Amino acid sequence: MRLDLILCDSDTGGPILTDCKEAGWVTNVYSSVEEFLSGVDTSPPPLIILSLPMKWSKIKTEDEISRLKEWHAENPHTQIILIAPKGHQAADRFALKLGARHSLFSPYESKDLTGILSKIARGLGKRKQIDAINMHLRRPEGFDEIVGESKKIQEVLQLAKKVGKSEFTSLMITGENGTGKGALAKAIHQISSRASEPFIEVNCAAIPKNLLESEFFGHEKGAFTDAKERKMGLFELANGGTIFLDEIGEIDYALQAKLLKFLDSRTIRRVSGTQFLPVDVNIISATNRDLKDLIDSSRFRIDLFYRLNVIEITLPPLRDRVEDIRPIALKYTEKFAANLKKGKPRLSEEACRSLEEYSWPGNIRELINLIERAVLLDTDGEINPEDLPIQKEIKETTLNIEEGEETLKINIPSEGVSLEGVEKGLILATLEQTGGNITRAAGLLKVERGTLRYKMKKYGIKAAEHEQKNGTGKYKPISVTS
């Protein structure tokens, strides 16, 4: 990797050059800022080392610092290391003015400079990886990858495209697991004004809670036991682009306050750091949970919810867009056949009907996995129902319990329900009807008062939670889930 070394004091040049070579850097040397500015080509270096002289002219040095600052404002991705003689009175001011991320006082130990150079090299390596990902993202995919002609998905895509072309800052995508929240987030980023900048995806549920703050905001060397070097956080890496926070409901409550502070200030502070660094990112968050339920149980901050939920897009489950199942299956049959370098198998009409009759609890992700398996195992060029291991489903039914003139309705979902779930649901529904009156509830359920109290204790049900509700004494249809 290349760096430009500006030696305002030639006496320090030898040791610095040696350290740069040991760290694997190719170095261009200039004797002054003026020479650098006249000699630098149209491709700015990733790193500049500015070495200040022992004997310095205040007017000349101030002028050179100002000129380098102007150049750096136009080339902000170039990092600067400032090396100043020990006791240089204006060194800290110059470093701050230049935006130098690192500074050393000479004479310094060789390991100090080589250590900084190694860290910068690793950071640039990460930047290259992100750039490679972005090149992949900028391929003509985006919304073309989201298949569907149903009214529901077309309404979603219309809103998403409108958001992507606007100057949005916070967007929340909701929907069940496997509905394509990540694909939609990438598509929105690709048509936004930030498409050429990083897109960083974070699965908040996959990172241990005690490491999430460090992953988000980075940390300084020594921040904790294993922090052997400074680390840039994901927000910092996404600067200028978009960060996608999947499973946002899994973030620890304490970290939610720090995320809210970032949304207010748009600055981050690394763990154990002292500087506040400005970061400009769009935030797309996603969840398959009802955050309002988490808010009610004090597990999610209501102020953070409203900051993240400036715009909300809800993706419908696949079972609600049956007309899209066949085109999705056909698309991925062709795609996997090409990837596996096999002839494209034919989806029989019976297979298509079997797919359309299934409820897809895993949504699009489940359908894609099923098609990949069928194409991989295909031997005769045709996919039939027996090639699709879809379990026969128990249709959702409603159990009606007649009690005099009233009827209690219990919806039994296709995935089944536990007996304990039914019992708990009946107790909750009855207490709601009686306004928390245990004696009346026991009478309606035709059990002894003591028996009802025992079962309430077993399920953690408190009558006081229902006392403010006006009981009617009548049954209502209820749905019971396990």
C-alpha cells in the first residue's frame, strides 16, 4: 500500500522510512507540503505522514498546515499521522486542525509507528472488502430480485421505491421471518442517493449482548480484556451509507439508550474513547416481533421506537400472496439450475398446486430452500409433489363450546395448540369478562374457587390486572395459541 511522507525535517527521514518499509508500505517522499501539493496526482494516497521540524518557523508552518487542511477537506478518506518533536507547543493544535487520527512525538519507539501503520492497513483492508460488497450490490438486482405481482406486494414495492428515492433517515421494515426484509432493505439502499457508499447488515440477535456496543460503536485499545487494539465499529464503517439493523427488538435495553443518543447527535464514541466522531448513516431496522408489546413490558424504549419508525413498511406473509408462489418457484428453479449447471427441471402442475395449498410458515425463505433441494436432487427433469417434502397440514378449525345460550369459540391453529395454552387462555378470557372477580370467574368455569386460584398461580395470572375492566359476564369468541 502507498503512503506519502512529507519530511519538513530531513533528519528524521531515515527512521520513518525504515519503519514504513517494515510495515509493508510503499513510500513517496516530499520535502514540504508545497512539494506534496504540486506533486500529488489525481489519486490521493490513503495515508500521509507529516513530520514537523525541530526548528520551525511559525508563519511558514502555520501556512503549510492550513494548505494541507484545505487539501484534506477535499480528500477526507486520506488519513494523516502527525510526527512532531517532543515538546512542540503547537503539535496538539496542528493535529486537531488537520484531523490527524494519530500523532507521535519524536524520538519515538519504532514499534509505536509500525503498530499504527499496521492498524491503518487492516482498516483499509476492511474498506476494500466493503467496496467489493458494494460492487456486488450495485449489480442490476435490487427490486428486480423481489418477485410478485399480487396487489399486496406491489403496494409494498411502490412505497419502498418512494422511500428509497427520498432523503429518509430512519425506516422500519416489519414482517414474519423469511418474508424478505433483508432483500427489501438492500433494494432500497441501491436506489438511494447513498448507493455508492457502504451497506452494512447487522443481525442484532446473532451478536452476544455484551459485545453489541463494541460492534456498533467500536472500542479503544484496552477497553476490555481482549481489546488488544483499537477497532472501528459498524456504524463508523457504514459512514456515508446505510446500516441495516435486523432483529432490532433483540437489542439490550441499556444499549437502546446509546442508540437513541446517536440518533439525536449523529456522533459516536468508541468504548473507553474520549472523542465524539460524527457519523452520517441512514438506518433501516427490521423486526418480526411486535415492538409495541415489548414497549408495554418495558423491554423496548418508546422514544427509540418512534425515532426508528419514522416510516414503516410491512411485508405480507407468503400465505397472503398465494398468486406469487408460482412465479417465485419458477424463478428460483431456473436460478438454482444455472448455479448447479444442470438443465432446468419442469415444475409440474400438481407440484405448483401443492406449493399453493401450503401455508408456508417459513415464508419465502422456506420456499427457496425447498426449491433448491428439489433442483439439487432432480434426476428426471421434472419436479412433482413427491419431490417436495411438504408436510400435510392440519387445517385451522374452530371449536364451539355450547353453554346455555352462549357459545365459546376456540380457534385451533394449523400448527396445533397445547392443552395448557387452552386452559390459560380460558382463565384469562373469563377474568376479563368478570373484571377480575375470581368468585364469578370460578362460577363461569364451573370449578371451585380454590381450584381456580391454584391454576392462576400456576400460570402466573393476577386478578388485579383485570380489575379495571368492566366485566359483562358474557362469553366472547377468543383465539388460543400455544
